[in-house]
Amino acid sequence: MSLEKIALFPGSFDPFTNGHLNTVERAANIFDQVYISIVTNTTKKALFTLDEKLDLAQKATKHLENVSVIVQEEGLTVDLAKKLQANFLVRGIRNATDYEYEKNIAFMNSQLNEQVETVFLLSHPEFSNVSSSIIKEIAYFGGDISAFVPKCVHQAILEKYHQD
């Protein structure tokens, strides 16, 4: 009898993009259960609160029965993986820069918890230049971001930037 394949997909998701959605949809086809963990990125000023990001990610992934969204307010990702009995960390890779960054984190995670394997999913070409930072900048200046984010996220960003 094989063990259930449980994966953890951590990120700040500020905002949750179509690239993130594509990665989680593909992960949902590979793993029995996928947890999206929303973390705070202390190096960036957040557009959305943790609760808002939780709500938006839940709405964007509601069609995926084996995906759950949680908030990780503190602690190491590998510790959360152990708590959730997740033996896989999912990371989306858009380019060589992402790979170099994620490779180093994957190595450190394997040193901290050798039971956790990092799985890199290469971004589909249409998402390889999409980043949350770029989306926020385009939206801030009134550009159309509808092709880059789920509808619920698009609406929430419009409300954030264009409230009177």
C-alpha cells in the first residue's frame, strides 16, 4: 500500500496570479493533496493582508477538490510540511534566476528535513514573465491585468487601487 502523496506549495501570493494557479492545478494532478501555505514576505510591502490573500487563493482554487489553503504566520516551511505530513514542496520555476534561488532553498530544506523533496514545476511560457510585483505595478498605474490574475483577484486589486 502506497503512502498518500501530500505536497505543500508555499508563497506570499501577493497577489495570487494565473501562474500560481497554473502551478497549483498541475500539482493537484500529481499529488493526492496539495496545501497552499500563505506566508508573509518580510522584504516586501504587502498589498493584501494574510486573511485577504487566504480568501482570494481559496476563491481562485475552489474548483480543485484536493487543494486546501492555509496561512503560515511564522516558522520554517519544512516544519509546516512535517506537521501536515507533506513530503513534497512544490515550487514554480519561471527562469534561470528562479531556479538558482529555489535550488539553494531546496538544498537547505533537505538538510533541515531529509524527508521533504522539492519538486520544481516549470512555468508554462505564457506565465514565465508574470510576477506579483510587476502585476501590482501595472495595476497601480491603471494598466489592464485581467490576463494575468484570476477574476476574483482582478476585482480585489481594482478595489484596492481605486478606492476613493
